[in-house]
Amino acid sequence: MIIFHRPLNTVAILFSKTLLLLALVMLPTLSYATSIKLITGDEIKANIIEETDAYIKVDHKVLGQLTIARDEIITIEGNIQTSLDSVITDEDNDAGLFGTGILSNWERSFTLGLNGKEGNSQAFDFHTAFDADYKDDNKRWDLGAQFNFSQKDGETTHDDFNIFATRDWLLPNSQWLYFASGKFDWDEFKSWDYRVTGIVGVGYEFIEKENFFLIGRSGIAGKKNFGSDDDNFEPELMIGLDSDWTISKVQSLAFKTEFFMPFEQADDYRNLSKLDWKFKLDSTMELSFKLGLENEYESVVDTGSKHNDFKYRAAIIWGL
């Protein structure tokens, strides 16, 4: 390491000049004060020094600099109102994924989970996923893809990839809906190499509140395996439930389960279940922590294969 030594008075002069430069740069942004009313009932009178679509940063004469999330604010009075209008306009003109215009005005997120162990034994686990959701008065979309890879003592224990899409057609003034979905799965450790599944059916919104919804679904599914002992196309009956509970501003819980039963052999069935708990870490960066559980059960598998495939993971989610 190289260390430069300066006289103390020289360091003090440089520090003073730096503070003066920062003050001159920030002076124009401190040219107005505003009154901010919070959801707690408190009211703060401070100078606005920075604002984004997720938060505002203020300079209070007693409390110093504060960062306040917009979802904690009821009203903002003063000249800042014009700036807020411009922020809303920017949100309406979402540039899409990485500014490409793709999936503009969608909720987009990227998930990354990584675990490892080195010592008497070696273990490595990698999980990544992309999700995109969209909803308006007439339709709802859910798109996603994920990849999982695990090794233990040099031996691969998980290696799978899937991509899916679900489209809901919402009916005006009705709790009923129509839907269609498709999914592609590839898995090195299944009794098949890859699988294609398609579903069409109807759904019913049992509960639809601001912080909780529960949707029941049923429909006709078609499954086609490749690379297994039985690669014939198989029609199935699908019954499932979707739910999402916003517990608080920083916590949410989502659950989904689907049962697939062949028409010819109702006792041969499979089940896909998923439970995700999310905790928001940072509103400004759209950063969250997730604990996820997944299980896939198949009543009929090839010799040597297990009926259950259970996965659990911890991951970080970034809003894109």
C-alpha cells in the first residue's frame, strides 16, 4: 500500500475547499422549502435536495439530511408539486427493460441466489430468475424464466431450466376470467429430458383486495415429454390456486399450487407447489430478500427416480 503524507494544514485547506465546493453545488437545490405530511401524521418542514420516483431527500435544520420513501408521504406542499408531476410523467413513459422499450410499464425483477461451502466437503448452489408482470382493466400477464444448478463434492445434484407465460382475460364487472398458459421445462435429473405443457381454462377471483387476492383455476392441459419411457401426448385436467398477500410495506407472501390428473388414469397425478416470502431491503434500489420453497410431485416415475423434487433457496431480487 502506498501512503502519501501531507502537512496537517494542507489537508485542512483541501477539506475546507471540498466542503465549499459541495455547498456551492448544492446551493441551487436548496432554494425552496416545503411542508411534507407523513402517513404517521407527522409534518416535516425542510428543504428538498434530491427527488426520485421512489424517495425524496431533504435537509432539516435540526434533524439534518433525511431520506423519505414516497409511499410514506401523504402530501407535499410547495414548489415541489411541479417536479412530482414530471416524475409521474416519467413513470408513465417507462423506457422498458434497460431502456430498450421491451416490457415497458411492466413490473420487472431479476433474482440471484448463490450459496457455497469449502472445507471437509464442497457444495455450490446457483439460482437465477427473471420475472415480469403486467395488469390493466382487461388483461393480466405473468412471464418468467429460471435456472438452477447445484453441486456437492464435485457431483452435480441439480441442473434445470424452465420458461413460462400466463395470460388472463379479465371480464368487466365480474370475478370470472379466462386464461391460457404455456411452460417449457428442461431437467437433467428427471425421468424425461424436457417437457412442454399448455393449459387453457377459466378462473374465479374468490378474494380480490388491495393487499390480498385468491384465485381458483381449472382447465384442460396437454403434456408432452421428450426422452422418457413414455413420450406420448397426454391430456390432463388441471385444478389450481393462486394467492398473494401483502403483509406490510416491506413483506409479502405468495403461494401457488397446481394439480394435474390424466383423463385416462385419474390415480396418476402430479402436483407443482411454490411458496415465496419477500422482504424489501431498499425502496430506492428496489432491492428485496426472498426465501422460496418449491416441490414437484409425480405419482409415476421411471425406475430409480424419486417422486418428490423439493427445492429451497434464499436469494436477492432487484427491480429492473
